[in-house]
Amino acid sequence: MPPAHSPSAPGSPDPDPSTPQGPATPTGGGGGNDTIDALDGRLIRLLAEEPRIGVLECSRRLQVARGTVQARLDRLQAKGVISGFGPEVDPAAIGYPVTAFATLEISQGQGADVRAHLARVPEVLELHTITGIGDMLVRIVARSNADLQRVIDRVVGFDGIVRSSTAIVLENPVPYRILPLVDQAAAE
């Protein structure tokens, strides 16, 4: 059920799809949001829950014109809010059930070379430069604990990496999620 202030409320005229629909300026108080509105939030949620749904079906379910949905998608992609529509792949399902995080300390001035090295290791799923103890945080996967040693050896087998510390993931009670944040942003 759409919020009362939503331009997609049943019975209200459908807005011009070429016109931006979010608030033009941040609202007062809590920092406002000019990136997404309630309709954008509902569209993102629908696509996250049913990634293979088409634009026409989105428009039917959201009770807005197809052109409105397409314009919203185009705007959200152009702003970088939606960055892709690819399938989510579970590493464990393709034979990599062990996940670990490695904190790396690197030699001064070696960041670009270390990033290039890590980008060539298929088991490196993510790389973040960080503050605090260590310079980089790497999420890696392996086929087993024994295989994890091989992956770690490959990761740290580069002159620009001076020290590493690895933690094996035991459980993932809150997997990567974005919808609660989308809901909050859309309500601001």
C-alpha cells in the first residue's frame, strides 16, 4: 500500500516520467534525503525481492505508468543508487564454503601494486582500504581450511605486503543486506 504522499497513490494522476520525483532539497531536521523517495524505495525493494521482474510488471505492481518506472530506473542507475542487476552467487554453493577476512599491512607507496596483485587472486571477493590497525581488509574464500592456507599464501606472497592477520568466519547471522537502509532513506 503506497504512502499517502507518494505520487503513485491509487487514483492520483501519474506524474510526468521525465520530471525528477524526489524532493529537490533536503528537508530540515535530520539531514534529509534528495536521492530516493518512497516510490524509489518501493521499486528498489520490488527489484531486490524479484530481480527477474520486468518493467511492465513493476509498473503494474506499483500502480504507476511504465514510463515512470523506466524513468526512475534510469535516474537511480545514473545516480549510482542501483549499480547492477546481476545474480547473487553464494560461494559455498560453487565449492568455496570457507570465508575469512585478512587485515593487511603494506609497504609505503605500494598500494597500487598490492591492489593489482589482489585483483588477480580469484578467491579475493572484496578489498577495502581501511584506517586503524592495518591498511587493507580483504574478504577471501577457500574450498577448505587447508585450502585457505594456499589462498593466504597467494595473497601475502607479494613484496608490498609486510604483515597479515586472518580471521575465519564461523557464522553469518546478518548477511549482507541493503533493504533496511533503503527503507530508512526512502522515509527521510
